[in-house]
Amino acid sequence: MDVSGIKSAFSFGGRRLRDVVGFDFGASGVRAVRLATGREGVVVSGVWSAEAPLTDPLVFPHEMRARAAAIAVSHPDAVARLLFIPRPASKLDDVPFADLLGIADPQAFRMAMEIAHSHASETHVLLAAIPETDAAAALHPFAQGIPAPQSLEVAGLAAINGLILCTPAIEEQSAILLDLGAEVATVAITTPRRLAFVRQFRIGANTIMKKLGERLGMDAETAREAVGGGVVDATEQIRAVFDPLTNQIILGRDFVSRRFNVRPDHVYVSGGLFRSPAWAQPLQVALDVGVTIWNPLADLPAASGALDAETVAEGCRFAAAVGAALGILENTPA
Amino acid sequence: MKLRVNLIAEKEVRDCSVVTPRFLIRLTGALVATAVLAVFGWVFIVSQQRATALKAEEWKWGRLESDFKQAQALSKRLRAAEFIVADLDVWRTVRHKWSDDLTAIAVAFPETLQLTDLSMTRATVIPAVVIPKSKPGAKPPRSPPPSPPEFRTSLRLTGVTSSPTAEDDVAGCRKIFTEHPFTNTVTAAVIPPGAFRQDPARNAGPNDRIFEISCTYRVITL
């Protein structure tokens, strides 16, 4: 018997969620991070990952079962984009958002939007869309019991949101925020206290590593380990394979510079590839700005015994899961 | 500045609180409060309805009170009148038709007898109530209900005769009361002992006798 309706009716206005597990359903498996808020703020109380998709919730370890779940989904067809609509926020009803996002079949996608900024003549709308089948598959393991799903986000946006929440300095500066997933790269550019650019590109770590391996005559995994570990000096090849991504970022930066008259002076990156700092080097060179790698497991305090050094070193992989969970913790009513 | 776009549908969001003692206490408290409120509400509504009904009845009573008291007085008078009528009916029922008896006596009375006195007696007797004796220390027995009064009637005939067949004539005269119309009314007609005797008058002859016949009528219970 589902008593959630009765329970919510007697929650008397809602309670702040203090224990959330964030899930990242990605191309390379499932990653989960359990976060809890205490006197010392947000604390990591558990981390879990699996290579296979999570279809049976019973395989999920008991110590990771928080009451609430925040789900992030990455998919090549997922869309996240900041649009500038030349209308006030009250007159967006007939805007063809699906067309603007390049979605041919709107029925097959689940779309949502947040108004990032609005004034009389223009509204900045942050739009996200994921295939309905992927949304249903991600929510299926959480159809009953705990953890109970509270949010469903695009993984790239969740990761960047987590990055902003963990790095308050970003609010006051113009920065490029990059989440490099296995299949998709999400780029956001900020100006002080304003979101200026958000796009997703189908240039993921897998594509970059595949091209690098082809150039070096080795498979992608070997190229990742050899170049990332500094065994092979492949500066020119790395620059070449990163060029499509850096070019897109440069285009975005130029757009922001023209439109907002602000030039981003720092890059924050997250994603599993950046477990090795060497992969941030081509971005630093191409963009000619400082690069900071966001490792959420290193940034956030951890509960005693929750993390070991090896897991912390792998923390970049959990950016989307952490970001999704932080989004819940930050958005529940006080 | 947040990049959070929540794609979950409202119906897919489930409440994530577990059933805790606190929740059960709240639920129980809410149910008890609801029950208490319902009871108080019900009592309040019923009391209001009754107060309204009472006011309406009082208003009606205010209009009917004088008529009601008048009706009560009339009813009291009616009952008294009905008692009187009932008593009169009883008396009418038990009334004895002496004319029939006297006519029958006049027709059948022997010529040799001279009637000197005829007296009729009517009496209403209330039978005594016998209260049973109670044993010492025991609860006194309940006294029986009073018996209804009895209406008793008697007739006494006194006369003289000088007939040689006086004794037979007096006996024949007594026999009148065993025949119609006395058969249903007279229970006993006797010549009291010593009532048929020599006339004690000074100038009475040897054949002059006096006699007396007493008739007792059937007792009628009122």
C-alpha cells in the first residue's frame, strides 16, 4: 500500500530533505553518491558505482539507500540549451521550444524549462530535454520503496550545477564550466550572477579517446592510460583531438564576449576523464585561461569511513551524481 | 544562478518520508482531533437544532396555553359530569319498580287478609374489608382493594285476619313472592317465627290473628 499521499498530507508543509542519494545513469554505467546535511554542512556518506545499468533496485547496497533520490541521465540525444527569447516571460506560451531545440518528435521527449533571467524585452530560458524512454528507464528502479525519486535532470547540467553550488566564487566571475561526459560535453559560460551560455555537444570522452587512439595507433583505453599517465608525449595529437571541443567552447566564449562584453577568465572542468590532470592541459593551452578540475569528493567533507583515497581520486566521475543530489538539498524547503 | 531543470513529472515524485513514530503520532493526533471535532460539531449542531425546535415549541405553546388551560378546565368539568352521569345510570339500573310489585300484591292478595302495614327498606352497604394478620417481624401484607358497595332491598307486610283458614291464607300470601313477577327479584319470603299469632288487641276475638311476611330482594352490587 502506497501511503506516500497520506504521509505528504501530514508533513504539514513539507520538510527539508537532509539525506539524498544522487544517481548518474551514464553511458559507462551507474554512479551514486549519498549526501547528507548535518551541522557541518553537506557530507558525503557513501559512494557506489556499477558498470552495468541499474535495472534491479535490490542490487543497490543498503548503506546507500537514502530516503530521497536525485537522478541524472546522460544520453547523446539529450538536449540542454540556454535560449534568448525576445519576449517577456509572460508571453512564452506559443514559442516553439521543440523546434528551437532541434527536436523533430516532441512526443518522444520529455522537456522542461527554467527561466534564468527575464525582463520586458527578453527572457533567458534554460531548456532541457531527454528521450522519454530514457527517462522511464531511469525512473523504473524507483517505482516503489526508498529511495523515492525527487528529481530527474540532464547529467551535464546536474554536474555543472553541482560545480556552481560547491564553488561560490563562480557567481561573481565570468567562467567557462565544462562537464565532459562519455558521450556528451556540456558547456556553460557565466558572467557575474548570470548564466550566459549553455550548450551540449556530442563530443564526449569516448570520442576523444577513440580518435586519440587512432592517431597513436592504439586502442582508446590504452591511449587514455598512456597519455594520462604521462607515459607518452602526444601533445600535438591531444590538441588535435580536443580541437572540435575547444573550437565550440571558443565560439561560445566569443558569443558571450560580444553579447555581454565580458571575457571568461577561468575554466572549471568535471568528468571522469579529468581523473588525470593531464587532460586539462589542452584546454588550458587552447583557451589560454586557468583550468580548475572539480573533484566533488575532494571538495566535500566525507563521513568517517565513507571514502578511501582511491575513491576520492576517482571523484571526477561522480560530478553529475553529486550535482543532482546537491540540487535536491539546495532546493528543498527550509 | 542555477542550472537545475527538473524533468520529473509531478506524479512521479513520491513522498520519501518513512512511517516514523512521529508520523504515527501525528496521524493518530489528527484522527483523534478530527473525531473530537466531529463529536463536538455533532453535539453543537444537535443542540442548535434542539434549541431552535424548543423556541418553535415555546412559540406554539404561547399561542396555545390559554386554550389548553381552558380545555383542561372543561375536561375536568366533563369528567365530573361523567361521574355524575355514571352514578345516575347505576342508580337508574338498580332502581326497583315498586309499581309492578304493588300491583301484583294487590291482585294476588287474599280477600280474607287485611293489610295493615307495608314497609319498604333500601340500604346501601359497604362490605367490611378483611385485613389479614401479619406475622411478627414480617412485612405487613398489602390490604385488599375495597369491595364495591351493595344495594340491599327488603319488603315487610303486616296484616290482620279473622278467617278460620287464616294460616293457609297467610301461607298462600307468602307464596305470592315465589311467583311472577317476584321470581327474579325476591330471594327469600319468610314468615318470621312468632309472627303469625293471636291478635293481642283488647277487643280482639278468639279468631283474630296478626301476621307478618318479610321479603328479601336480590342484592345488587353497585
